[in-house]
Amino acid sequence: PTEDYENLRRRIYSNTKELWYYVHHELTKVIQEDNKAEKIQTILDQIGERKRSLLSDQQSLPELDGYNEWRQAEAANVSDLVQRRLHYLQNPPDCKDARKLICNLNKGCGFGCQLHHIVYCLIFAYATERTLILNSKGWRYNNKGWEYVFMPISDTCTSAYDDKVVMWPDLDNKYSVEVTYDAKVLALTFIDSISQKPKFLPLAIPKDLAHRITRFNGDPSSWWIGQMLKYILKPRQAMQKAINDTIAKMNFKKPIVGVHIRRTDKVGTEAAFHHIHEYMVHVKDYYDQLELTRPVAVRRVYLATDDANVLEDARSKYPSYEFLGDASIAKTAATHRRYTPLSLTGLLVDLHLLAMCDYLVCTFSSQVGRVAYEMMQTNRVDASDSFFSLDDIYYFGGQNAHDRVAVMPNDGAYQDISFQVGDLIGIAGNHWNGYGRGTNKRTNMNGLIPWYKTADHLVLYPFPEYKQVPL
Ligand code: GDP
């Protein structure tokens, strides 16, 4: 390691202690003082500044440790390997003979939700070594089918011929999981209707790649899902041109923070309403931190939304920020037209640009927000620290249990639950106040958990290793 790296590492250690000295001293003093509210606000501001400094230093660590080029190269290599494996799977030497999986794109939901449906099918196909056949005639975003907007997911194999098609799982047959697995052609149901879920479904990642991915990326599950999106989401020339033309009209420049505000039909049904202010707190925090190491001439925000009034509202409330966004895209997305071909170009522009931003503020309850983050994960080595979700932690709809593992014991003396090192805790969510909620799987106790005493529990599944594809 370089001298700079060692010095920075020591500085972080020392400044973490400094933070404590400050908090301890100030709060001890304030206990005795009048005018507490004002004093506490000053202390909070100071702590915020010190926190940003610590995080900023820690972000510099990987730039100084001497491995940055290695990480870049490794991320590109592993991504390339996954893409080549998918290409191999999707283009079998003998299509007629190949085992297949049929997936229907007629899920009655939005584009983000449908993309995740294809991702689930593709992971199923990869896990069972089947070529994925996507049926998309009558698709709500293009009546003629997926291939009229995006490149087909296979160049050579797009039909199951007249082979017998077996539904998986056979919902009337409780032994279906084993019985139907061997069929030559399977057709998949929606992930939401499977009761016994295969272990290879998200958030699991392939065991043979896990130890490579974890060395450059902090959230391998979403990286893996992002790789599926990278394979399927290749706009055809006409669509790509429409996207490029819209983007060219915008003054998209870095640094820039992406904000996704999902409202209309989502609010009150699947998510709560969040005021623009709640998003901007995190945008401000991002820029305040960035300004510790470099001047920021313009605080730019790319705003994507399905609420036609948000852009104007944001511009009037935050005049010192520059908001990029296309009011006509938002307008289309704000009406019933959001699920029609008319909306698709605008949505792809939004997704593409959100994923290119330096930082993303959104609600992970929205599949649009999650897709943007997954795409971000394929755009750079590691985007796992480049977002803030106002509500849910990252998840994949219909996923298997998401656990955290205790890395320190907790005695549960306050309002929290107790656990021992190694306990698995099924996670309901993070409250973004230092605590999350979950169930200790050993004791069945449900309650609050100090988040910092737990770590994400990554599930490794022995997917096929595609030895035919060179490493
Ligand atoms: P979810 O409902 O937010 O979980 O995501 P879905 O993708 O399933 O459905 C929401 C639909 O609303 C999208 O497919 C879009 O058509 C539209 N939409 C939501 N947010 C945006 C946005 O920021 N920009 C655009 N252009 N459309 C959006």
C-alpha cells in the first residue's frame, strides 16, 4: 500500500475518535444548559459535517490502495463472462434439440415489473440450462412484440417448435417441483404464484462467481440482476435513436444526482407519499460531501417522475439547484398512457439517465427505482453506496428470504431483540434511524435490531458453471 493510503487509514481512525469526543463533550454540556433545542441543532449540523468528512475519506481509500485498476478490469471481465454465458445459453448449437423455458410477457403490470419478470425467467433458464423463449405478442408496450423495440434475446433460437409444453410448477400437483423439472419444454408461471421457490432465485448468486464479484462490488445480488438486464435490454436502432435524440436535448453533465419520484397510482396503494423535501435532503447531503474535496459550480439534479407537477414545483422550491427533466415525459407517465407504447421511449430515457447519475435518490418500493439502481450497478464497478431509498431496502419482487447475519452479540436490553454471533435474522426493513426490524431465526423473536451489528447474508447457489464458455 502507498504512504497516502496508510495515512488516510490512520486519519479515518483518528477522526472517528474525534467525532466521539465532540459528541460526548457537547451533549454532556447541553444537559445542563437552557435553550436546548437551538444548541442541539448546532451539534447535529456539526456531526453531519464530521460524518461527511469521514465518508469522503473512506471513499478515497480504494483510489489509493493500489487495486483500483485491478477492480475495474475484474468487474469488466466477470461481466463479460456472464454475458458470454448468457449468449451461449441463448444460442444453442441445435435449437430444435435444446431444452427450453417459455416465458410470457403478458404480466399485467408496468415496464419495470415486466423487466423483472424476464429477469426471473432468465435466471431460471440459466439455472436449469434451458434456452429462454420469450412470448410477447400483444405486449402492452408494443403489440407486435418485444423484438420490435429491443434486440431479440436469441439470434438463433426463438421457438419451441411443436414440442409438448409443461407448465412449471403444475399448481394442481404438489409434487410438481420434481416431476416437471425434467420436461424438455417448461413454461413458467409468474414468480408471485410459486409457493415452493427454487433456491436459485434472487437474491442468490452463482457460487462459482461469488468470490470474484464480492471483491469489487458491495451488493452482488443486484449486480447479478443488473447483468440479466444488461443482456436483455438492448434497444433496436430506431428506439436507440429516439432515446439519443431526447437525451441530446438535455444538458446532461456530471456531477449530477438522479431523483426518481413515483406518485400517481402508487401512492396510498403500494407506497406512501413523499414530499420533494425528503428527496432533496439527500441530494444536499451528497453535494455537501462532494464539496469537501472539489468545488461544485452547479448542483444538478436529473428528475424522473410520473407526476406532471413535480418538475415545476422542484424548480420553484429549490432555485439554487438546476433540474434536468422532460416535462412531456412526466406528463405521459402521469396518465393512463403510462402503460402504452407512447410512454416507453420516455421511460427508457429516464432509466438510462438515472443509471448514469453519480448518485440516486428514490423509493425502492418502485420497480422503476430498483431497475435504475440495477442498471447503475452495470455502469460502474460498484454502485452499492451510490443511492438512498426513502423507503424499502433493495429487494427483488418474489425473492427468497433475505437475511442478515449477526456479527456482534446483542443483549436486547433496550427495545431491541437479543442475538448471538452467527444468528440469521430475517429482515423486514431498515428504519434509517440506526435500527431495522427483523426476526431472529434461532429464537423466533421479532423486533428491532441495531443494524450495525449485522451484515448482509449472501446466498450462494451452485448454478451450472458453463465450462463450454472460456473463462
Ligand atoms: P412501479 O409501479 O413503480 O413499481 O413500477 P412499474 O414499472 O411496474 O410501473 C410503473 C410505470 O409507471 C412505469 O412502467 C412507467 O410507465 C411509469 N413511470 C413510473 N415512474 C416513471 C418515471 O420516472 N418516468 C417515466 N417516464 N415513467 C414512469
